[in-house]
Amino acid sequence: MAQAKKKAKAKAKAKAMKSYLVTYHSGAAAEKKMAKSTPEEMNAMMQKWMDWAAKCGENLEEMGAPLQKGVNLNSKGKASPSSRKITGYSKLTAPSIAGA
């Protein structure tokens, strides 16, 4: 019986939570800076990223991944180059955007 209550509680919590997709954008200057970064600078940037992830705690559902060479898809499924740069994403789960 305890197992059933635990499952019901987890299901209710999941219903109360909302998912948020965070998209990351960068321009050419940021991309050039990253490409020229030393290993120490890259480690410092990665540490900031990991600190943010730790701060999110259980709300961070998916750390995400970098994205490259995105395209636009029209309603017929035809791809064309995209001028908008979404360079990565993460997925957060929280009861509200303020809680994310």
C-alpha cells in the first residue's frame, strides 16, 4: 500500500510541475572568443555552467546540448538556412517560471 501512495504522490507532483525549454543564443563574437579560448578559460566557463546546473538542482530535467547548423522547416517539411542562432538548450521543470 505504501508503494501505491508513493506512486500517486509522485504522479500528482509531476502534474503540478511545468516544463520550460531554455534556449541559448550567441553571436559571431562570442563564437570567435570561445574558439580562441585557452584550456584554462574553457575550464572556467565550464565551471560556471556546472555551478548553474547545481543551483538548478532537481529542476534541471535535462542539461541539454549544443546545437549547430540549424535550419528552418516550412509546413511542407522543406529546409532552408536559418539566420537565427540557437546554440544550445536546457529543459527545466518547476511549478512556475519564477521557480525554474
